[in-house]
Amino acid sequence: MLKWFLILVFVLAGSGIFGLTAVSDGISSFFSYLPRLLTALGIFVAGVYVGTVVKKSINGMFKSLELSGGNLVGNIAFYLIVVFISITAFDQAGIDTSIIKSNLTLVIGSVLLAMTIAFGLGSKDIITRLLFGYYSRKNLEIGQKIKIKNVVGVIESIDNICMVLVTEKGKTIYPIKEIVDAEIEIL
């Protein structure tokens, strides 16, 4: 590195002596650009280091909680950090990244929208059962005597999945969906 630095200094001095202003201007503009380039390189190296630390932390957390998928989540976090840090380093180096930023924003937005729709559609049945249980507990109380489908009993418990009815024959468990759809007589 020192060798190349000394060569550039001597070429700069020689071009000044011989009147080659284009060469001396080019080398001096390279020297003025060098701090920005080194800063960008430092940002990139620090970002890769932070990404590696985050990846190892996520893997360790998943292992300590005895969950699977830690490697996948860690890799996703690592690559996201490296991509964002790379864009920051390119900006620092003076490279126009507006196209990359707009495309990346579009891709991330599309992925988040797809995940939101998938999560919403996937949990539709769960939310329906939660609401069924909520409204059943508002209308019915534990200890009430009711009649449902010609079965008379006392409500022992109501949760988001089922209702337990104590009858003369024993306990009967009704799915909460049937409770909402059935005609119930409070005795």
C-alpha cells in the first residue's frame, strides 16, 4: 500500500514538473475521493460485522428457546442488514442508488403485503372462534341452567373452543361454533 502511495506521489510531482496538468488533476481528484471511498468501505465492513453478530444472536436465541428455524431467520436478518448497509456505503461513495432504493422498497412492500394477507387469511378461523367465545360468554354465564338440543344441564365452563355442560348423564362438550348457531333456552 505504501509502495503504491509513493508511486502516486512521485507521478503527481513528475506530472507537475513536466506540465501534465490532466494527470496531476486526475491523481489529485483520486486523493480527494479516497477519504469518501475509505469511509464507504468502513461502513460496509462494520455493517457486515453487525449483521454477523445479529445472525449469531438470533441463532443462539432460537437454540436457547429450543425453537427451529433460527438459521433461516438469522440468515434473513443478516442479508437484510448487509443490503441496507451496502446501499448506505454506495451513497457514501457517491454512487446514485435511487433506482435500487425504489426497487427495494417495492419488493419489501410486496413481501410484507403478501405476508399480511396470508396471516390474515390463515387466522380467519381463529379470530372467528375468539369472537364466538367472547359473545357466548356475554350471553351465557357459568352456573346457568340451559337447554340446548333437548339436553338440559348447567354450564361448567366456556372458552374460545368449547362449552362444557354438566347433565344428568355426565359432562357434554359442545364446540363453540355449535353454541353460536344453536337455539339455547335459559331455564
